[in-house]
Amino acid sequence: MTVKVTKSIVFPLDGSSSALKSLDYLNLVFGAEKELDVNLFHAVPGVPPFLVEESRKNPDTARQVKELERRNKDMAAKTLSRGKQALLEKGFDEKHIKTIEFHKQAGVARDICAWSENKKVAAIVLCTRGRSRIEAFLMGETANKVLEHSRICPVWMVKGDVRSTGVLIALDNSENALRGVDHAAFMLSGTDCPVTLFYSKRNLFRFFSKEVVEADPELEATWKSVAGREIAPYMQKAKEMLIAAGIEESKITSRMVDGSRSAAADILEAARRFDCGTIVMGRRGSTDVKEYTLGSVSRKVLQDCNNTALWLVA
């Protein structure tokens, strides 16, 4: 007898319309009939310590603090209710929707990560835009901190209005990239999403000046040939992992291109060319060089992508 494994994600809500709109992404990828537990999470701000101290001395301040706490609680309930209602209207089963009113402890980002890791959810899903310009900045700051503090749980960044179900998995010859494949295989099993396995051969221009490389075209050809041979086993392994998870082979495509000076630009161009609304990446590549950490390629992709969801896997 086959046992269904329910996928579980946490979706922090900040009360913004853009965060609610990002719930459309879950419906796009998984649909209402899929086995997906959605944990809607709202961090309730705590009362500043100096106000708590003052309320102990001043009855007027105590009443104001109590009213502040009431409004905070009402806002949390309203935010979570709106999120739940939005999912119900999309056809999600109520039994798969949970609302978490979490009273802030270590900070919003740390609280999200700690709760997610404690509950062993499969992913943290973040909308990168807040209610206003300043809140958008703060939401971006929170997203960056979640990436910093989430050591285990994959983080999905939803930017804008994602319309395509296509998924691009950016590969290199690293174990981290294969962890990205493993995560995608689990989450996409049972969906109808087409998957493109993508590799951009690193161009020698990334290491040497144009004049130096062009002086020996045979070396460039050799470099590309070696790069192709090195990635081939990883491409094959990735395909096998997807098929083993139940994704139809007909939905899997492998693409290998000659890279430009920018790996991030190659990934974004491929996502556009192959109509992929989701990009899956490991946070680190095949080396420990800064170029392959979140501070470069993945951060550049996150910075420049639009109407795209980026899955970052540690």
C-alpha cells in the first residue's frame, strides 16, 4: 500500500495585499486538490520593554498598553483569517490550512526559521513586497534575514505575479545542486509542472580577459568540452531523481548552453526562453569561492528576477 506523504510549508503573512496575492502561486503550482499543508504564520509584535516597565508605574500607560495588545491581537486574527479565506476560495481543503499566531520572541526572521525547523516543514515561502515602500524595504530585510538564519529549511522567494508552471532547476557539479533537485522532486511530485534541467558552461571570460582567451580559441573549446563531460553525470542523476519521485519523463527536459560572463544572467535568460515561472537553485555551488555563494549568483538572480519564484536550497 502506498502511503501519501503530505508536503508542508509555512507562509508568513504581514497583512499586505501583495502577500495575499502571492497565495496564488501555491494554487498555480499545486492546485486545490494536492496534498499540501499550508501553515499561515503571523508574528505578533511584542510591547517594547520600556512601555511594559512604564505601565507598571502608570495606570494610564497600562490601559494604553492593554489597548495596544488588543489591537495587535485583532490585527493578527484579521490577517490570518484573510489568508485562510483566500485559500478556501481557491478550493483548498480547510483541514490542510493552519493559522499560527506567533508572539515574537527572538525577532520575526529568527522566529519564522525556528518554528519552521521545529515543525520540520518542507519550505518557507516569502513574498518580497510589503504594504508600502517602507514596508517593502522591511519585508526585503526580513527575507534576507530568513535566508541568513534558515540553515536547513529551503526558502522560496515569490516576486511579483508568477504565471507559468514551468520549473527551471539550475545545476552545477555540486552536492548542493543535487539537494535542490531532491527538494524539487519531492515538492513537484504529483503536480503537472514541466521541469527543465539547466546548466550553463562557465565561460573562460569569467576568469581571464577577452584578449587572453581569444588568443587561444582551442583552449576555450577544450574548456567547454571538459565542462560538458563533468556535468553530464549530474544531469543524468538529476533526471533519475525526478523520475523516481514520480515525475513523468516526458515532462523533463535537459538543456546545456555555452555560458556568458554572468551565470545569473544565463539562468534568468533560460527561465524566460523556456517559460519557467520557478527557478530552483542550491545556495552554494561547486566551490567555496564567493561567486558561488548566496552573495553572488543566487543573490543576483533574486535581485534581477521578476514575476518569478526562486527556491533556494541549502
